[in-house]
Amino acid sequence: MIPVEEALARVLALVAPTGVESVPLRQAAGRVLAEPVAARLTQPPFAASAMDGYAIREADHVAGRVLTVIGEAAAGRGFGGTVSEGQAVRIFTGAPVPAGAERVILQEDVTRAGEDITLGTRLEEGRNIRAAGQDFAEGDLISAPRRIGAKEIALFAAMNVPEVSVRRRPVVAFLSTGDELVMPGEAPGPDQIVASNGLALAAMAEAEGAEARVLPIARDTEASLRFTLALAEDADLIVTIGGASVGDHDLVGKVLADLGMAQAFWKVAMRPGKPLMAGTLGRSAVLGLPGNPVSSIVCGHIFMLPAIRAMLDLPDPAATPIQATLSAPVEENGPRAHYMRATVKTQDGVPVIHALPRQDSALLSVLGMSNALLIRPVGDKAREAGELVSYLPI
Ligand SMILES: Nc1nc2c(c(=O)[nH]1)N[C@H]1C(S)=C(S)[C@@H](COP(=O)(O)OP(=O)(O)OC[C@H]3O[C@@H](n4cnc5c(N)ncnc54)[C@H](O)[C@@H]3O)O[C@H]1N2
Ligand code: MOO
């Protein structure tokens, strides 16, 4: 058994960033930017009014001054002339500030009568003008890699960049094994159960930015495993589920070895997830997850998602622990890092974590009511209520 940190380092060493492709902005949400984006124009392209009001000269910014309105500047339709002393141009938010004008006075702060305005007695400090290029200038770079969200899409659109270079979605193939398994919706036989892990892990992988493929369930025979594995030949990552332990029908390790998998490790000092294995088969990295539903999903968080993030070239791919206060004491931990199903709630503005009482790695109902994995390091001493501990949100 190797420690979790070492196992993760070895998993990350098995994967490499995927290639780069170009996508239109409309399809860029959730993708990972692969190359820096350069602004194709300056924003704002001209000095623009920040308010609805009147553009005037600085020398006219005097309480009670009467000015003549000589024209109008609207957003998308500027005023072609020049503002001289004694003059004002009616202006609206986003309109180019006309030549000669040095500030915009709010319409609330003037009285208008015909073509004249009279400045009030309350004069504002702010000039209400957005300088050209105050947001970004042509050629300014947005660095990669970064996950593209709505705010990046807004920025790239404003920069007039209609397409961006992103990492190809890593293809992750999920192979569930076991004679006891049927797909959801099928009628299980007397000794059978419904497969849950493949669909859950595929959902996790997709949410992280991968292209997930759920393969047919392999039977507990070498022939069935070989046949199904062949369907995953072109995957960047093959995730097998079940058959990883030491039972007579746990054939995944044997078949992968026979097919030539270079094994990176088998067995990790963690709970749940001990029989985890990893390696490389052809051009694919392989993660062999234990079959117990909670074990497979915990391993998905701790190993599969970081591997996907690494293939997307995201920095710091490992899951980032957060701190919370324990709600109740927890016992001393044993020789495996324990990822306890737990709930985190904010109490008086502070996150408080509560370890759930039943920790059997087959209990999907308990996983379903948890939103955190409380991390108990190897050999951690008993902890009291109120102590700070680390957890991973799930
Ligand atoms: N003698 C030992 N027995 C076991 C050990 C051990 O060290 N010595 N380790 C235990 C631990 S810990 C785990 S975890 C399991 C993992 O075993 P496998 O990876 O071989 O998983 P299976 O035996 O195939 O299945 C375990 C359990 O999970 C169910 N399962 C499997 N796949 C799915 C799926 N896709 N969806 C839902 N449920 C699934 C399966 O029916 C079994 O109930 O081994 C322990 N044994
Ligand atoms: O390591 Mo197993 O995953 O505890 O149930």
C-alpha cells in the first residue's frame, strides 16, 4: 500500500495535456483556454460618458453658470463638432465625449430651459468620463490555461475574439464489471443489483470537462473484459469499476496485465478505496477503481478528477482541502487515510463539519446525504468537537 499523495503523484505522471482545438465563443463555456487571448481592440475605443447629462468645458464647471446646448451625443452616434466655453452638448451614457468637453455634468444637477442649461449649486467632483482604453487595450493578453466561464466569455466577446483555443476534452471510458450488474431500468435477476457507479463517475467526469463514454457492462470472464476493453482503445483514460480486489472473480488486474498494462501501483493506504490500481495500456492511462459504490466515487474525486484536470492542463489539479470545525468528537484513525462521508453546514458564519455515523463503503444513501469528505490523515489522533479539520466538498 502506498500513501494517497504518492498514488496521486503517480496517477498524474500517467497523463499528459490533450491537444488544442478552436471553438466558437458560444461553445467555450466550461472549456479550458489553451493559448493566451489577445484583445483585438481597445475598450472603450473612445472617451465615453459614464452618465446621462451634458458635456462641458472645465472652465464652465461653475455653480449657476448658464450654457447653450449646441447638439447631442448618443451611444452609437457621437457629436461631430467641438464644445467651446459657454457651450454644452446633451450626452447619454456610452456616447463618445465630444472634442473640447472635459467633463459630463449629470442632468439631475442642471435646470434646462429651451436651449439653455443652468448649473446647480451642488457641483460634483467626478468627471463622469471613462478614458479610452481604461478597461483594456488592443493586444492586451489574457493568460492560459484557465477555465472559461461566463465572465471570460464576456471579456473575450468585448475583445472581439469570436473563437478561442481550448484543450480537447479528454475521452474517459467507463467499464463496469461484474456478473451481478444490470443497467438501470433492466430487471435484476435474483442475485443481481443495478450498476450505479459508471453513470455517477461519467457525470463527474463530464462536469469536469471530459467526454465520457459508458461502455457495456463486462461479465466476470477474461473474454468479456478483453472485448470491452478493446472498445476503449482510443480513450485518454480508461476507468474500470470493480473486480480490483483479491477475489477469484476479480479479473481486471490480470486481464490488464495480460494485455500489457504497465502498472504504476495497486493498493493505496486509504479508506475507502484500498484496492485502487493505475497504469498505462497502449496510449491510455488506466484507473482501476474498486467496485463498492462509495469507494469508486471517493476515488473518482481524489484521483480521476485530478487526472482530468491535468489532461486539461489546469494548474494544481489535486482536490483542494478546506477547513471546518468538528461538530462532535471523532475517534483515532488507523493506518489508512479515511475519507469520511460528512455534512458541512455554516453555523454563525463558520463552516461546521459533522461525520455521518455509518461509513460502510456500500452505502449510497449515506453518500447521497453528505456534501463533504472529512479527511482523516493516517494515524490521526482522536479529535474533539471544535477542532479544525480538513475536508473536500463533494
Ligand atoms: N479478502 C479481501 N476482500 C476484500 C478486500 C480485501 O482487501 N481482502 N477489499 C475490500 C474492499 S476495501 C473493497 S473496496 C472491495 C473492492 O472490490 P472490487 O474492486 O473487486 O469490487 P467488486 O468485488 O467487483 O465489487 C464490490 C461491491 O461493489 C458492487 N459493485 C461493483 N461494481 C458496481 C457498479 N458498477 N455499480 C454498483 N455496484 C457495483 C459489487 O456488486 C460488490 O457488492 O473488495 C473488498 N473485499
Ligand atoms: O477500500 Mo474499500 O473501498 O473500503 O470498501
